[in-house]
Amino acid sequence: QVQLVESGGGLVQPGGSLRLSCAASGLTFSTYPMSWYRQAPGKERELVALISIAGVITNYADSVKGRFTISRNDAKNTVYLQMNSLNPEDAAVYYCNARRTAKYDWWGQGTQVTVSS
């Protein structure tokens, strides 16, 4: 069975950094584009960053460009999100997603990121 397990969330001060990880199992990780989404209270889930198979292409939401970096290690079946210069607007539950088609679409349970002084 497919599992995506996020980790690395927590409380950070404004201007600080966090690195999120998502460890995947039960799927052929290298064949999946991977994404990070986030959802803040009262808001819809939004795409934060996406990385293609083999990491050839990356895309970012305008709000995180230049501050966040998505990367993947296919040998470890893991995708990362390096988040720098965090601000309170970045606070949300962050979710990992593996999606090849509508049928092959998997989500993690989420990890909480809180940005507060």
C-alpha cells in the first residue's frame, strides 16, 4: 500500500527556515512527479511547488518563488521542501502529493508549519 509520510514541520520565527521531507513507499517513486501543497485555516489547499520526474522541471507558486526549493532523491524515495525567509503567511499544514494520473494520486497526512515570534 502506498504511504507518503511528511516530517520536518514545527514552530519557527519569522525569517527562519525549515526543511520538510516526504518519504514514500509502496510506489515506484522515480516514475512520479511530486508536489507540495499547503492549506491554511479557512483557505483552500494550494500548490506550493512541483518537481518533475528526474527533477528536470520545477515550478513554484509566485508567493514562494526565490524562498522555497523543492528537490528529490530517488535513491531514498524522498522529496524535500527547503523553506527560507518564512513569514506568517506561510503558516499552514503542508502536504506531500504523488500524482501520475487521477487513478494514481496519493497524499500524505500533512505536517504543520507555524511561523510566529
